[in-house]
Amino acid sequence: MSTHYEDDMHEDGPGAPMRREHDRRHRFFRFDPTVSTGILVNLLGSLVGGAIALSVMYSTYREDRTAMLKDIEAVKISAQRDREDLKGVVAEMRSDIRDVKSDLRDVLRTQQQQQYQRR
């Protein structure tokens, strides 16, 4: 008992001449005859489009990274300048505090001397 499906499976079956004709027309694509050239072009286009998108994203990433590194260097330089400025300000403040301490000691000595003289 032979079904129509089994006939298609044999080389002499009803589908065989169609397959041979299909193979002659598409000699470059010998694998699955149900895969059309349009599917392959679509796949290739998707791969190329994805590659272009990735390259654009990577290029943007590199540009952003370069700009960010420049900004970080500028911040470091600015922070170094601020530290140096603060060192100078702190040194001035210490000097002023020493002067105030000295003046306060002089005032306290003068007060003590005046109190001893009053006694």
C-alpha cells in the first residue's frame, strides 16, 4: 500500500521532477529548496544592519568615553588647584590665629599687671 506521501519520498515519485527542475534553477543554493533568495537577502540585510548599528553605538561610546576622560582630567586639575589654594588659606588662618593668640596673651598680661598695680 503506497500513499501519496510515500511516493514523494522516492526519487521516482510525483515530486521528483519538480525537485530536479528546482535544483537546476538554483544551482548556487543546493541546500533546502524551501529557503528562498528573499529570505537569505533579508537575513543578510538584518546582519549588516545590526553590524552597522553596533559600530555606530561603539563609536558613540568611544566618543563619550573620551569626552568623559577629558572632563575627569579637568576636574582633577581643578581639585589640585583648589587644594593648593586651600593650603594657602589655611596657612594664612593659622598665622592669623597665632597673631590673635599673641595679642590675647599681651592683653591678659596687661590686665594682670594692672590688677597687681591696683592692689
